[in-house]
Amino acid sequence: ATGTGLDGLTKLAKLDFLLRYPGFLQSLLAKQHIAAMVDLADHELQAISDPMIRYRYGPWDNRYYELLGGLVGRGLVEYVKGRGRVSFRATTSGQQIASDLRGSPEWSTIVRRIQLLHEHFDIGGTQLKKLIYDSFPALVALPWRAVIQPAPDGESA
């Protein structure tokens, strides 16, 4: 396998949060004085089709282990040695599928958002968690297992 990996589930969860909740991504960019804009559809500020929950280390989805196991079982992702307890990277087959999706029009919005994340928030999982916590105190104030809404307590782009 080739390519760089992702070190830790904390980083995965925080990047996933910013990808699923583009209003928070836009707001975080603004709070960091980054002029980049997220192409937001109105419905994305109203509802999230696949919401996350507030958990011990912030936004979380209970399906991460199942999803990663499925990707490993299909030979698309492999576990690698890293700093986190769980580190992984795409295999050659996984990279090929990702490359195919990256070139499809249906994925263009997601691809642009991933590029923004990579360009501006390619930091460690703990640093990313702290940045999100510091930027969105209303998110931190949610009780554990509460479903995260697009813009809790008025936090929005």
C-alpha cells in the first residue's frame, strides 16, 4: 500500500464532523480568519442527513469501528503503525476507488470540502478537537449522546 494515513480516531471524527456539518466548517474558517468559502446549500444549514452525537471527545459516530472493519475486510484500508491507538491508510485498491470518486461530478462538493480540510486543518486529532471545542462552546455544552444539530445555540456560518 502507498500514501499517507490518518493517525487516530479522534482526528477522523473531527474531520468527519467538519465534513458532515459544513456550516461549522465555514464558521471555523471564518474564526481562523481564512477567506476560503464553503459551497453551502440551504438545506445543509437546516438539517443533517446523517447526524453525529456529542460524546466524550466531541462529535462522534458509533459506526466508525464497523465502517473501518468493513473497509479493512474489503482490502480498501489497512491498519498501520502510528501515534494513535488506531491508525490506518488506504490500500492501493482503496486509493484507486477514491481517485475514481474524486473525478466524478457527484462527489465534487465533498472533494472541495476535503481539500479545504486538508489545506487548513491538517493538524493532530487532539489539536483539532481543542480548536473545535474553543470555537464552538455551545457544542461542548451539549449533554453526552445528544444529537448534534446543524447550528446549536445559534452557532453557524
